[in-house]
Amino acid sequence: MKVRVGVVGGSGYMGGEVLRVLVGLPQVELAWATSRTPGPVERVHPNLYGSGLGFVRLDDASAADFVFLALPAEISIPVAARFLDGGARVIALGSAFRLKDRALWERVYGLKHGAWQLAEEAVCGVSELHRDEICGARLVANPGCFSSAAILGLAPLLRTGRIDPGHLVVDGLSGTAGAGADFSRAIHHPEIGENVVFYNVVGHRHTFEMEQELSRVAGQPVRVYFTPCYVPIVRGIAAVCRGFVTKRVGRADLLAIYRQFYEDHPFVEVYDQPKESGASWQYLPYPWVRSVAGTNYCFIGLDVDEERGSVVVISVLDSIGKGGAQAGVENLNLMAGFERTLGLADRGLHP
């Protein structure tokens, strides 16, 4: 079976990543990709030179079986409605349909939502938690990159009741690709180089996604204290998550819980390399961001702070890979009945 796929907002990093993964797959016909400026795709995505792809205006986009939306929230809402009404199934990579509380969404985004029934219908795009719902969905709302890392990092502990749901601390480090392709002084190379740029340290939008999804996992309300920053790398997210244990537990036991939780999910790797005996500086047990750059993998490592009664979980993924576009392709595979790993099995580069 072959499916026709369109990409709305193909000139940004998210849209370009969808195109990069899908181009050449025999199961997919790339019907079109839209941009405000029509023309060859390689003008903005030089890695796709020779692909033969070109941008069209949104008004010229034809019917498709599946449509990716890589647009700001306000614009996504009517565009999603248009393609859903035309019979397409939609994967939204932006924030228009992520939250289930309308008053909260409108407060967080400072907008009136024009099609709230679609937000109510949308399925959260974390396949490790919602695989069966995604398979049958018309509309999938992929979470933000920080949200994905923290949700995957903390879900096993909350599902098993091992940590206090009322006090979860997450520090997020992001590569600059997560800010998108538009120019911003804070991620301009002379500014971000040799620097760490903190932003929205109170009330970051992804905080509410984390709390929503992790509350579902825990079966009770959770509270997340989240602080993000940009660091001078291009692709990658590291979420350093700390939870406070409800009873004493060892690292080996927790790693076993994580392995069992993710045993049926090919893109989450539990990073359980042993500590180096006698080493003053322990590196081996913890995943590196660079290891997952350009991939749909999330690597998760952890350690137990027995003295302070807490667990530290380190969850790393690519902000436009497993934290965005490639997770969207994974959801396309599930929705279309393809092998879940189609087009996504490649590992990261080293060095």
C-alpha cells in the first residue's frame, strides 16, 4: 500500500526533517510541501538537493491521505480543519491541539481556540503511551521536544508509584534547532557560542504538557518544576529529571522497571552501562545527547541519590527527531499500518 503525504510548512526545520525521512520511501508518495515562497526545496534545505521536490503555496495543495502540519498554533487550527474535512488524517507537529483544558490553552497561548472540538479529539503523539489510540486516530498532536523527553523519562517511575507526583524537577537543555529556522538573537552563533541562554524559566509552555500527560500516567495530579535553557549545540534535548522516592530503591531495580516498561517500544533505549569501579568521574552510565542526534531514539539513563532520597533520570533525544518530526513519522507509520520503524531505524553518528 502506498499513501499520499503532504507537508504544510515544509520550509522550516520540522517540515524539512519530515521530507528528509520520507523522501525515497517506496511506501510514500510525497504529494507536495508548502511554503510561502514556492520554488525548489533545496533553496532552504540544501541536503535535499537532487530530490526533485518543490514547494507550492498552501492554496495549491491537493488532496492527500496524510498531512503533516509544521505551523504556528493559530495558523494550524483552520488548516487542520480544512484537511480533515477533505478526508485526510493529520499529524500536528505544533502546539494547537496538545492541551485538553481549553481555558488553560487559551491562557498559555494568549489566543482564542477556533476549533476546540478538534483539540478534544486529538490523540497525544507519544506512541509509547498511546500507540493503540494513534493507530485509529484522525488527528494526532505531537508534544513539544522538552515534553517528550521528560514524559518518557518520568513515566515508568510514576506508573509504578516510585516517586512523589507532587514534586518533579526538570531541567531542560536544548540545541538551537529547537528554536526553529527564524532568526533570533539569543541563538545567533556569536551570542549562543560559549554561552548558556536561559528563557521562560517560569511557566514555559511545555510544563503544562508534561503535567497533563504525566498526570494521566500517575492517575493523579502531578506538579512539574521546569527550567529550560539553550546551549551551543544544534540538535538535541537533555532533560535532567529529579523525583523524590516514596520508598528506598536501588539503581538496578529501577533499570529493570524501565526495561520492562519500554520492552515493546523500539525507539526508547534504557541506558544501563555499569559504573566504572573506582573511577572519580563517572561518565559511562549516562547517555550523551550527540548519540541520538539525527535519530528517532530516546536514550534514558538514571541514578539513585540515596542520601537525598531521590532519583535522577537523564533523558536525551533529538529536538526535531524523537522530539518532533521523526516521532511524527513514527505516528504516520502506526496510522498507515506500516512497520513502526519504517524509515527511522538508523542510529546516530559517532563521532
